[in-house]
Amino acid sequence: MLEQGDKFGEWFDKVLKEAEIYDYGRYPVKGVGIWMPYGFSIRKNTLEIVRNELDSTGHEEVLFPMLIPEDLLVKEEEHIKGFRDEVYWVTHGGLEELDVKLALRPTSETSISYMESLWLNSYKQLPKKYYQIVSIFRYETKSTRPLLRLREVTTFKEAHTAHDSFEDADRQVLEAVNIYSKIFDHLGIPYLISKRPDFDKFAGALYTIAFDTIFPDGRVLQIGTVHHLGQSFSKPIDVKVMLKDESIDYVWQTSYGISDRLIASIIAVHGDERGAILPFKIAPIQVVIVPIYFNEEEKEKILSYVKSVKEQLEACGFRVKIDDREEMTPGKKFYDWEMKGVPVRAELGKRELEGNTVLLARRDLKKKTVVKFSDICTEINELGEDIDRNLKDKAWQKMNVRIRKNLKLEESAEYEKRGGVVEIPWCGRDECALKAQEKAGLKALGSPLEPPAWIKGSSCPICGRPAVTSLRLAKTY
Ligand SMILES: [Zn+2]
């Protein structure tokens, strides 16, 4: 058994491997991994939630080429400065050197804008909201980590929107923040929403709003970002429309993304010393049935009871599996399914058969209850909802105790030992954020969207000016 806290890295790698979620570090290319069938199902169910939230808010799914010609990628100056060191280039087709190098997309602002310059011509088409879920490539030079820092990010959900005014793009940013909040809420992942300092915004954006969560080791992981792009891309790529007053203007754009880190967070924030604990909503197997028998005569009757329980549950729409592996003891099976994070285990033996009952063990609280066979669907339904609620509440509690507000900067070094987020009063100026980072040895995450009430009357610890908001600092991934 591995503790999560201090040895989190080890715990995380072990769970990904033993639960057969993601095979990492064995394929002969650095920084890439393989979604195994069980992991792929978790990913698929998670993406269904993502797609539902986007589709129901007017986003349209598209699929753009993975290759971006160099002359298009370099059109926005800040953008290419931000990504230059990370781009993979295709330079040859067969033996021939290409006239124009092709980038493996690090993100798609330029390619989507290019096609928008052909597709959009009137304000009547706006707002336009596209998204795609694709692989992106970044040549990470920092040490790579499974699902957390990859060279091929396989689950990059990027949305790109176009608007007829600055204000409408501003409104879209808030809509995106709202959509992401809902997605994280569905999955029980706690988050902090911060407006990133100017020096840490997305390359080419006017401003960036980011979602962060705190991992069990106390370090902060960025799990989503939303950018107001202004006209930074539409001007050089010439995305123009006719406005209502018949004048012609460049569109205003936003983009927002989440990645494999979404799934990494599900594993990390809910897991325990026995392995993963999956929310009921996305678990590939919601109920695993383990038959328990001691002789051949029992076996036959119990297996037929097991079958009828499975059929009943499937008829109610649950994802169910019978673990009838002959060579394995029930104890070993329990260990296996606990590692995989299956939310509910049903144990069916002689007692259950005779009483027409089912013994249910929930993964999150390790509690057992006996229910009547006739009530099984209602019981599982309620149990599933309760598990998801409990996972979410616990995860938020664990995160909240790790956020310390109104701390003196001198105390932050002490706090760093416990990890989490330090929040200090701030004058709002970049230079003070940079100095605070240096002084505390932490990274500035930015400030909350609304200035918190507790800063009233306090001053910036760096320059002494009155605080207008707070600054969050943390050790990050
Ligand atoms: Zn200051």
C-alpha cells in the first residue's frame, strides 16, 4: 500500500500502471503514453461530459489538420515567440525536403483563424464557437510526467470562438469559465479560478483566466485556461466581417482548453491508499459483481443468481461486470477492483442467495450495506449519486484547508512545506507579483476574478500601496 501524500508521484505512477489506465515510459518515444482499454473508457466517459456541456451551449465540433505550415504559424508574433522552442517540425516528405516546413500543431489558433478568414463574412454568423478534441505536440524540455507533462497531449480539447465586439468576447470568456466549472463539478474536481498575471498569459492573448487544482502532494496543477485573444490573430490572418452598421472589422476571438490533466486530476484528487476511486458517473464499470461460493453445488446456484442481478442492473442502464475468474480468490479480486476504482462492489454468496439480497460495498467509504434484490436499481442509483457527492465534498475540503489567506510573505516559506496556495494582499502591479514570486520561492497564479473582502484596508507587502486584490502563490507542476 502506498500513501498518497509525500510519495504522490510514486503513488500516481503505480495506480496508472496497476489499474491499467495509461502505460507510460515503455514506448520507445519520450513523453508519450498509451491509453489502455480501461483508461480509454474513463477518457471516453469523461469526454462525453465535456462534449455535452459544449454542444448544449452552441459549440460545434470540428476536426482540423494536424499540420500547420510555418508561414501561417509565425503570423502572430507573440504567439510564435511563446511556442518557438516547443514546436515539432516536419521537414521532409520521403526523401525530399519540403519547401515550407510543417509544424505538428502545438495549438490551433492560427489554423482555425485561417479557415475562419474564408468562412466568415458577416456579423450575422457570429458568435461562432468551434471546438475539437485532438492530439497536440510540444517539445517539453522539463522532465515529462504521465498525463501531467507530455510531449504528445492526446486529449486536447480546444475551443475557438469569434465575435463582433470586444465585449461579446469578454462575455464568452465568462461563459467558458462557467462551462469549465460545470465540467469540473460533474467530476468532483475542486478548483481555483485565477486571472493570470500579465507575464504568464497565453502567448498572443489580452488576458488569461486559469483553473488550478491542488494535488495531494500540495503542488498546484493548471487544469484549464480561457483566453481573450482580442484581435491578435484576426488582424494578421485577416479574419474580417461586415458589422451591423456595414463597416468592416476584424473579429474578436477567444480560445479555451483542457487536456489529459482533466483525467489525471480525477485519479489524483479522489484516490486513496488502495488506488483510484472513480466517480460513479464516469466509471467504465460502475458495479462489479464478485460471486462467493465454496463448492460446486453452491457455485451453480450462485452464478445463476449473479446473472440475474447483472441483467436487472443492465436493464436499468448501469455498467456492470461479473468477475468470475476461477483461479483467483475473492480477496485478490477485491484488491484488483479497488485499485481500478470501481465505485460499487456487489458480493453474492449463499446468504444473499437465500435471502434474495445483495451485499453492496462502496469504494469511497469502504462501507457495506445489504439491500433487497427487488430494490437493487433504486439502491444503486442512490448510492452512485451519494458516492459522487461525497467524493466532491471531500475533494473540496482537502483543497480548502490548503489555501491560506492573508498570510505574511515571511510565513509563506513555512507554509510551503505543507504545500497548497498562499494568498497575499496585492496592489495589482506585475512588478510586485514578480518580486513576491522571488521572495516566497513560489509561482504567482494570479488573482481571483473578484477582489476578496478580506483585503480591505491592507496593503501590498512589496510596495506598501493599498491592496486592490489578492495574489495567489503556489508551488506548481
Ligand atoms: Zn505592490
